[in-house]
Amino acid sequence: MVKDDLCITIPSDFRCPISLDVMKSPVLQTKEFVPNHNLHRLIQIWSDSHHQRLHSPVSDSSLSSHQVLRLINRMDDHRSRADSLPRLVSFASESVENRRLLCGIDGLVPVLVDLLCNVDAGDLVDQTVRLLHLIRSEIGDKERFVKTMLNSDRNCISSLLLILRKGTVELKICSANLLEYLAIDAEAKIVIAETDGLMRELLKLINSENDTTVIESALSCLISISMPKRIKIKLVQLGVIKSVTKLLSESNSSSSISMTEKVLKVLETASTVREGRKEIGEDSVCVAAIVQKVLKVSNAATEHAVTTLWSVCYLFRDEKAGEALTKANGLTKILLLMQSNCSPPVRQMARDLLKIFRINSKSCLSSYDTKTTHIMPC
């Protein structure tokens, strides 16, 4: 039976439970329809949420998609950008979902790139870097983004370099991480690395900064952009061996494991070119510091260390490096490594290194023809 006094209160607008789009409520022209219990409950939920949105203050943690769109649309006006950008940064910092929402809005990323290229934008550039750093992993068309950022007619890389020089600790980290993100292929790595002064500035961060996060970001960026041979050579010429040797020698048990791994990775990278092997071989402090980290930090650190020693001391037979390896108690380290649960490639390199100490066929290890192909030196 349908009661004559049936009355249903529906808010004038509510969100579809499936699409979450704002919808106008339907008008029932007849009482021939009796809502069931579930519908009553949905209507009540919609009504309560609608009332709450109308009477609660708006903060960055509760920005609706409509409000986000309004903020982005206002960025066409220079004065409004100063208000919009910090709120968008706050919104993006809250969740992956928020960052995905921002990246899904057409036109936002190009606007941010334009702002970044405008080195005269002052504080707006800082906020732009923060926002791009937050959303970088959620940008859909990464190749297009990278191509736009690396366009020679723009100043994007120059803006990031300026931040590396003069920015706050937070902004330096954002800038270095963005540069690493952009280094997607050999061409991009070369464009970034050959930006005048950029590699030198990254090395300055390694030498002068006390914040380990800044140092790690700089190391990661250097590793990422130094894959091409000519960049490796340039990196060696700029003094990277001395810089990372100092870090490695001064590191202790309280040092970051990931930072030590990155330092050793830089040395491994340098050892794949003749200039790098020569400088490592002539630096007994560097060789001793590398030996010290074998079996002391992590499996990854051990692998980087052993690969560098194998390349310099065994594969290319640097006599000075071999002497430094012996003086640094390298034989004991290599024997301990052989008894550890190391990977097969590391074990093979360790057996090769033992030959430096002139172990003959009657010793604990018989001679053999190595087939190690862990790295491909240049």
C-alpha cells in the first residue's frame, strides 16, 4: 500500500555513487514509487554529506575536483598564481590519488613547464619545482614531458641548475631528483650533463653539503646521467674520484647504507673508462676505502666494490692498484668473501682477484680460465 502522506526529501544536488559526478536530483511526479530501505539510506547519506560540505570550512586537505580546476584556471593570471601554486602543492603532497588527479587535468603540466622556464618568476619557480617534483611519477606522457623540458629554446635545465646553486636544501633535492627523472635515454643524459656548470654543481653538493639526503640526490643524479662514455670521462676529469673517496673514507657505521652504495656505484662507473681506472689505481686511499667496504655494508655495496677492484686490479692489471690492494689487507677480505654467500658473478671476480696474490695451483684454489663478464669496460 502507498501512503498518501509519503514524503521524501532529496537534496537539490548530490554525487552519483558510481561516477562521483554531481547530479541534479530527479523529481518524482507520482507516488506510485515506494523507495526501499537502501534507497532511503543512500538519500540520507547524500543529504548529510551535502549539508556538511555547505557548512564546513574549505581547506587544502578537502579540495574538491571543482576547486582544483578553479585554482588551475586562475593560473592564467600572474597575481593568482601566487595563491594557487602553494595550495596545489599542499593538495599534491597529501596522496597519490591527488597527484594522479592533477596529472589528469589537461594543460596543467605545460603551464608548470612554462613557469619553470621563466627564470624571472622568482618564488613561483620554487613552488613550480615543488609541484613538478611531487607529480613527476604520475605524468602520463613521460617522453613528451622530457622532450619539452629539454627543448633547447627553453631554460628549464638552467632553472634547475640555478636552484642547485642557490635554492634551499629541500629545493636542491627536488631539482636533483627532477634531473634524474629526465635522464631517460642517452640523448637526454648528454643534454643534461653537458649543460654548462651542472655536473660541477652536483659535485659541489657532494663536497659541501652536510645533509645526507642532498648528497644522495646528487649522487643518484650523477649516476643516472653518466652512462655515456664521454660523460664518464668528463666526470673523472672534474674530480669525482677524489670527491667520493673523501665520502667513502669518512663514512662510518652510522652512515647511510644507500649513500655508501651510491658512492661505490660512482666508482664502479668511473672504473669502466681508462681515465677512471688510472686515477683509482694511483690513489691508494681510494683502493683501501673500497676494500674496507667489502662485506661491511650490504650485498649491493660489496658487488660495486668488488667489480671496481676486479676491473682496475685484475682485468687491466694496474700494478699500483694491486700493491694498494695488498697493503689494505685485500687477501683476507677476498678469502672471507669467497666463504660468504655472495652471488656467482662476485665469487668469480673474487677468484680472479686471488690470482693477484700469486696463489699457485697447489693452494686452496686451483687455477682456471675465467669467463667473467660482469661489466663491459670501455
